[in-house]
Amino acid sequence: MTFNRICAIIYNMLDYLSNIRFLFYNFNEIKVDLVEYNNYNLAMNDHLLNPVKYFIWRKVALASIFPFIITDIVLNMLSYYQIKTHINFVNTSNIFGNLQYTLNDYTETFSLIQTYYIATTIFICVKLILLLIGLYNKNNWTNSQPYIFGMLAMNTLLIYLIFSNPLMNYLKILNKNINTTNNTDISYTKHPMFHINNNESYSFMYLFLNFLKELLPLTIPLFLGLIWASRNLKTLFPNDLIIGHLYKYGVYLFIITSGTILLILNQIFYNYLISISIIFFNIALIIGLYMYGKIFQIYHDDSVDNINELIQYNFNVEFIKNVALMLICICNLIYALEFNLNIVNGIYQFHSLDMWQLAIRYIYNILFYRVIFCDLLFEFMINHEKYKKLLTNEIKDYSDKMNTINDSLYMHSVNLNNNYYNTF
């Protein structure tokens, strides 16, 4: 029995490795194997072919998140032991590299940091358990979905539980050699944010960077997931009109919300290369929307030619975005080579592991939000069409009403324009 289980585990691992390429495929390009074909009885239910293609991608995406969460847990523990060592060292010697600072209350400060790392580790472990349950139910989309949404709830709850408290009241890392007349003391780093308050700037920066470590991986990929999901689902369901419009709104929402949060990074690194990187990415999203947004918003029939065109347009949008990402990598590489990085100076040394942890979280949240929004949009399409069928007469009346409103508004606009020009 044990041997059979080991063989099954090895088979599943090899099967996953062979299917990991699906992460880079459009849904329509995924080939349904015989096992999935029989699981869903596609011979009798050929209408399930497109959903099954998405379910195959979904299983691979969820399985790919697993090693990243394990890495996140390990890095969180290592980060705790790193800062514990530094705090104990500072408490005994009051020296850390070129910095000289003291802890106002060692017990209170250490208790807060310990509580933070214990809470984050527990929440990450809960997310891992929910992911495993979701993977266990991978062949049953209805049962798997609540556990994946539970992971999203854990992400949000953690940020509110920790940062809804005024933590500066408990964390006091003070400069030992405060110069009240000027800010030329060599114990300060050159970053301007360290001069917000001479007494508490270390504490502020420590909390601020930890807040960004939790916030950025949640907010930056959020609407990027909506953009990606709406475009890719449109290639599976070309008849649907609503999901194509969500691509447009996703771009707008990203630029207004997540894109502006990126400006925080620009203020931390205060360099025009970072500014250019952010502008490149926003412009790439706008160009893709301007060139192909209308195409994703209109009705397409199920012909092979139309679907192939949608797949090509989707590829073109991704290509434009990837070109921007390549330019961003070049800008960041130039910045790293030409400038002295703040992340290796002063109190930033506390966060050497946190930078890697932020990158890991960002990567798996990209996949996570793609799964979340694909699930939400797919569920929305099913429910929307179900109610359309149940409420055929009512929806027809509502449709007539909305079309009448549209016609009236158009005529009103035309009349106003005519009156305006007649006055001249």
C-alpha cells in the first residue's frame, strides 16, 4: 500500500512537471488528455470542453503556488531569527554596523516583533492548509472554490489585524547619538525618510517597510489578475459581452489604484530610473487597451477563425506588456549597478530577507489572483445566464427600458449641441 502511494505521488509530480507549461498557454491551447476526457465524460458533454481546459490550467496554477508558500514560511522564520539576533546584539552592545542606536524598551519591542512574526507564520500556514484542501478537491470546482477564496480572506484579515493597531506606541528604536542642531550625524543613513523624526524614524521605517511587504504583493497583482482573467476567458467564451468590458475597467482601476501605490516605491528609492519603469508599465497597459480593447468587448461567434484571432490579439497584448517588463528590468539593472542601494545600508539590513520574501509573495499572488478572478468571472457568467433564462420576459422589458434611455440621452445630447451651434 505504501509503495503504491509513493508511486502515485511520483506520478502526480511528473504529471505536474509535464503540465507546468500550461501556465504560459492560452486556455484554448491546452489539450485535454484522456484522463480528463473520461472524468468529465466529454463524449456525452462536449459543451464542457472549454471549462475543462480552464480547470486543467487551474490545477497547474494552484500546484505551482504550493512551493512558493513553503518558501514564504521558511523566509518568514529566517527573517525572525535574523532580526532577533540583531536586536539581542543591539541590546547588549548598542552597535549595528555603522549605526549606533538603542532600544527604548527591549522587552516591549521584542514582544511586538515576536508577535508579528508568529501571527504572519500562522496565517501563512493556514493559507497553505486551505491550498492543500483546494488541491485535494481539484477535480470538483464547486468544492475547491471556497477554500481558495478563504486564502484571500486570510491575506486581508492579516493586514487589518496587525496594522489597524498604532504600533509606533510599542516599537521604539532610538538613535543613540541624536544631533538636535543638524542632521549630519554619521549614524543616519542618507535616506530622507529617516529624518521625519530624529527620535522615532528608525521605528517608523521598520514598520513602514513591513507594511509594504504585506501590502504590495496584495495590491499590485490585484487588477493585473482581473485584466489577465478577462482576456483569457474571452478566448474561451467569445459570445460573452461582459467579461471583455472588465478588461477595460481592470486597466483603469490598476492605473488609478495599484499603479499609484507603485509610486511609494519611487519615493523610497527616489530615482528617475524607477519613475521611468513605472511609466513604462502603465503605458504598456494603455497601448494594449487602445489597440485591442474594443475587440475584446464585442460579440464573437464560435468559429475557429474568430477564436484564433482573439488568441492572437491576447498574445499581442501580453507581448506589449512583456516588452515593457524587459525595459523595466534594464532600468532596474542600471540602477542596481550605478547607485548604492539603500537596501544594504543602515537599518535596511533588517530587511535583506524581507526583499526576497516580497518577491516570492508577488510571484505567487500573480497566479493566485488569476485563479481568483477566473473563478469569479466564470461563476458570474454561469449565474448571469441562468437568471437571464429564468427571467426572460422581465429582462426583455428591462432591456427595452435601457435602450430607450440610451436613445433619449443620445437625442438630448444632439439637441443640446444643435442649440449651442445655433446661438453662434
